[in-house]
Amino acid sequence: MKGGRGEKPEKPPALTEKQARFLTACITELRREAPLDRMEQYVQHGDTSCLRHCVAVAYLSYRLSLRLGLRCDARSLVRGAMLHDFFLYDWHQKSSGHSFHGFTHPAAALRNAGRLLPLNPIEREIIRRHMWPLTPIPPRCREAWLVCLADKICSLRETARMRPYPFRSLYGALPGKPAAGR
Ligand SMILES: [Fe+2]
Ligand SMILES: [Fe+2]
């Protein structure tokens, strides 16, 4: 996606150095296992790509878990958040059969991710339930609740074109893009 929101000034990560290192390590590990970069070509909200949206949701979910002092599986939280919108199509093209995208894309993301990775139950639950209450069954673990909440906050921020959460410092350089400056 050209001229994405992430090229504009971003909020600096509100994490300690150790927390930021952990988050980046989880994302980098997953990036080696799945072609996450492919999400950069699809617009999610406003001028934010699916990839940047997923990094924002992973960041905010992790930050919320720390802020709220919730004990959770942080690695699964980050991985599930990174994959929650791994549906890999342009959902704005309703003529291409995506009229019910809001209801169906969690299953599409789960299918795509499940073909590539052995997902654990928490990761599956995060992806499957993140659209609640649009989809009827609520999340059944705290990690999925965190992503469900963070997804809504990030979606509103992106639609309102607010200053983006950090991407470059957490995800690193995209192919053909300059290295992330920290
Ligand atoms: Fe979604
Ligand atoms: Fe999302």
C-alpha cells in the first residue's frame, strides 16, 4: 500500500525497552513463519493497511494487558493479534463476494493462518472471536477479550485518521522500504 499512514509521524511506543524488545521478538518470529508482509497491500481502515492495523492491535493489546495487570500468555496474545485480520483480500470490493466481510473474515483469517502454522487454542480463539458482538459468540479467554477491545479502539483511531501507533520501530523495514529508524 503506497503512502500508508505508517509513513507519517507515529506515536513512540509507550513500553519499557524490555517490553518493546519482547513485542518485536514475537512479531519477528511470526514474520519468519508466515508472509505477514502480504497484508501491507490491502487497505483496512482509512489509509491504514491491514498489516499496520494488525501491528497496532498487537501493540495495544499487549499494552492493555500490562496496564491492566492481567496475567496472560503474552506470546499467544501478540501472535493472535498479528493474525486476526490475515484474510488477504480487499474487503472494499463488494462485487468480489465480500458483502458479508464483517461476519466471515475471522473464519477466512483462521483458515489462512491455520494452513501455515500450528495455531494454539488461544491464538485460534483470538482470531475467531475478535469481531464480537457482530459475530454472536463472545471471546472465551482474556487474550481474545484484549484483542477484541484493542481492535475496536484501533479501528476507530484509523477511521478518524488519528496519529498512528508505532509500526516502523516494532515491525522493521518492509521490502523496498528504508530500515526502521528508532
Ligand atoms: Fe477483523
Ligand atoms: Fe482488526
